[in-house]
Amino acid sequence: MKTVPSVPRLAHAFLGLVWAAQAWGQPSSSPAIYALDRTHTFVTFEVLHFETATIRGRFGPLDGQAAFDPAARRGRVQVVVDTSQVSTGLPVLDALLRRADLLDVETHPKAYFVGEGFEFDSQGRVTAVSGEFTLRGVSQGLKLQAQRWRCYPNPLYRREVCGGDFVAEFKRSDFGITHSLPFVADTVRLLIQVEGIRQTGP
């Protein structure tokens, strides 16, 4: 478990090209660059409450981008989550979640996921992404399992769009969130919907 400093909001366009070149280290690699579509990229969380019903909430829209090369079986993604925008549908619960003993949004208003461990099937579809998840300034490994993945020519954007649904689980106590244990479960399940709009690439 390690503490990391905050990083600025991710840039798009030109900075994305620089970032992708650094990710592979060779200009000839030329991975395709995708900017996350904020209208279709959110994270829903689920936590069991008193072993009866499940508390659910959502973060988003999310910011970030990805470099993606299915032919070479590699990729890189960076995502920024604004934790202050947590929404459960209950304002009183949202205010509780923002407190210092839970999400601590005043000190750590952003969470991050940086993943480079892309796994693909025989058709080049993403099946999983492993990386580092940072919450409350603490970083831990996290693996996102794809439930589905597809790339297609989007008629609205007139560009390729790639995306899918992913699931992951982590222990909130690993990030220093112990409020209400054991009555509210330690395991948090994440449901991630993500779509990226192709910016450049081969």
C-alpha cells in the first residue's frame, strides 16, 4: 500500500499523442488514441448493507483516455474519477459518503485508475484490464473483467467507438475506509460502463 500525490486533470488531443508515444517508447508503434465519451462512461458501485439489501451509487461522468493496439495485444488507459460527484439518489447519504472517514473528498477529490495489463481474445476483443487504482491517496492493484467489448463506426461522431461493460471488486478497508464495518460490507463491487471515441491512429 502506498500513498501517491494528486495528478492534474488529464489533457486531450495533443497531450494524448505525447502520452501514447511515451507509453510505447517508439514512434513506429502508433497505437490508436481514444478519448473517453463522457456521455457513456460511468462507474456504479454496490455494497451489501446489513446482509439484506445492496447500497448502490454512481460516479461520473469520467475523464480520461486510452491507447489501444489489439494487433500488438497491448493498451494503456488512464481514468479520473471525481469522487465529490458521488450520487446514490439520497442527498443525506451522498453527504455522508463525502465525509473524511469515508471518501474524504475535501482532501482527495479525485480517484484514478491507470491500466496497462490488457488481455485480448482471439478476435482482438478486450477481456480484462489490470492496473493501479488510487483512492483516498492510496494505490492498490485492480483487475477489470470485461463482460462485453465491441468496436464499431459510430454514425453520430463519424469515428470508431470502442467500449464495453467491466466488473471489479476491492476491499474498502485496503483504502482506509472502515466506517460501519462489519454492518456494511467491506467488499465493494464496481460496474464500469465505458466508451472511447477514436482520435487518431493507424
